[in-house]
Amino acid sequence: MSSQMIKTADIKDRLVAQALAEGFVACRICRPSDVPEVPDRLQAFLDAGYHGQMGWMEERSHWRGDPAQLWPEARSVIMLAESYTPDVDPMDIVGQADRAAISVYARNKDYHDLVKKRLKRLARWLITEAARVEEAAEVKVFVDTDGDVMPMIPWLRSVGVEGILPLERQAGVDVAAIRRLYPGYADAWRI
């Protein structure tokens, strides 16, 4: 194994550990070209209207479907997972007519702000670590989850993602179907 491969493997392992230390529940890394079917899947998603009122998804689909369009120099895509698991069962309130059920991710501060701060800390860490092994690194951070994840589940499982949090029921996510097709997969966060 070349010294460059050892450096890359080492920084990858440390990046995953640092991401977990920052509070993310999972970290996976791939090349921007590793999932060539994304543009077609995204277009089918948009054509089906699953993006609802999120017009920006369609307006920016050329970026969203191909990271190389957004940033041609990108060599890696780092995907991080955030868990919104509360200390109590969020379903306990369902059926209580005198109580309002508030989505788990909406119960606290805006997750965009919370997650972006941790992403930026992780990005600064990565740039510093890359410099230590004499590699240049640039980082862009993006925060969000989008639409119907069901078509992506086989790929997510193949790259080691152990569970999902399907927030976009309006986009066609069928939790019962996910549970039937992938037992335990949609239960990772007690949906």
C-alpha cells in the first residue's frame, strides 16, 4: 500500500471519529461519481411532483443531481446523519385531543443552524488535518434532507447507512412499506 493510500485511510478513519465526536450519528464518504443514477432518479422524483412546494429543488436540480456541477473540483462527498430522537416516545401524544403533536425535528432550535455549526467545525478540523499530511483541502457545507428516500434505500444500505429518518411523508415516503421491505430499517429512530 502506498504512503498516500495510508494517509487517505488514516484521515478517513479520523474524520469519521471526529464526525461522531461532533454528535453526528453516522458518517459515510464517497466520490462524487460513485452514484451515477442520481440525476435520473432526481428527475423522476421531480417529474412525479414529490418535491411539493419546494420549487428550489427543481430550480437547482442540475446541482443537486451531480455534485460535479456544483463544485467540479470536489473529490469526495461526506454524508453525515443527524438523529432527532427525543428522550420520550413522540407517538405518546397521538390521540390526545387536548395536546398538539409537534414534529420531533421542530421541537428545538432550527436544525439548519445547529447542524451547520457542527459541519463548519468538522470542516475546519478536516482542513487542519489535511494540512498535516501535506494535502490541500477545501470544504463546502450543505444542510438538509429532501423528499422521498425510498428509491435510495438499497444504495444507502449498500454503503452502510443503518437506518433512516423519513421526514417527507408528503413527498411519498411510505413508512409501512419501508418497514415491510426492510425490517428494522425505519425503526432506527422509532418512527
